[in-house]
Amino acid sequence: MVREFLILLGVLLAGAVAGLFSARWAADSAVLAGAVRVGAWRAWPDAGKAGVLPHARLRHYLDGALPPSPGNRLELVADTDDDGRSLNAACAYVVRGKMPPVRFWSLALHSDAEGASARAFASVAAEDVLYEPDASLVIGVSRRPAPGNWLRAPKEGKLRLVLHLLGLSPLDREKLLRKPPFAIERKECS
């Protein structure tokens, strides 16, 4: 009797663990979660729509955020530079591009360093930056201060850039899903 109970308990525990791992894998899987790759950036354009796979929403919940509302909000995430190398706090990067016409935007830097929370390590927003004469943006990402716009990176760990765009027209939204708004170029690593 005790033996059967322990076997049943083991099977239930194994099933629960397998279910949790498969849900996390599905949420991280770009294909199952409905991700669209645009250069180094990934977007989930359907995450807030009714009837979308629950894994698309789960990805946001696991990051401690709500999924974007359908329509005028878009979130783009980059874990790599334009050459496909993982973003790392030991390296300096330049994020360069032109912001599409939006009501508000922010660029946040997240870290997986020990003790880091789901909140951004550093961020800049529309009202915080200096624009180039041609209305483009150049934002440095590094541990050491950089002239102009700068996001301070932590001492160690992998990095993730998250671009939030609000008040985006449907036409500009479709353009962004075909051409990346910003290039991410690795400079030097220490």
C-alpha cells in the first residue's frame, strides 16, 4: 500500500515537473510564442490579442510584465547584437537608429546578474535623450560612462534590451516588423 502510494506520488511529481519545464520551453520558444524576428530584435505582435496561444502571454508573465495591449503598443526584445553574439555586460555596445513616429518610447536594459530583479537595470525614454541632427539616436551601453546617451551596464551577466513603443500607427507597426528600428553594434570587450 505504501509502495503504491510512493509510486503514485513519484509519477505525479514527475508529471508536474515535466509540465512546468515544457511550459517554460514553449514560452521561450520563439515559434510557439508567436515571435517575429527583425534583425537582432524579436517582437510578439499578437501577444495581447484574444485567441492567441497562452504561451505568448506566459513569456511576458515570466518576465514580470503584462502582455502588450493589441493595437498601438509594441515591445521589441534583443538578447544578441547584429552579428548574433549574446549581449554581455563585459562588452560595450552602440545602439543606433531612427525612432518611428510614436507618442512615447523607452529603451530598458535588463540583466541576468545574480540578485537582479525583473525590473530594468537602466533605461532611457523619449524625453531623456539627445537626438542627432538627422533625428536619429545613438545610445551607448557599457559599464564605463560614455558621452551622449548612455545606459549603464552591470558589472557582469548577460544583457537584454527591451524597446517599448506606445502610440504606434498600424502602418508604422508593420514597417517595424519588417525592418529593425535600431542596429546593435558590439564595440570592445574587457
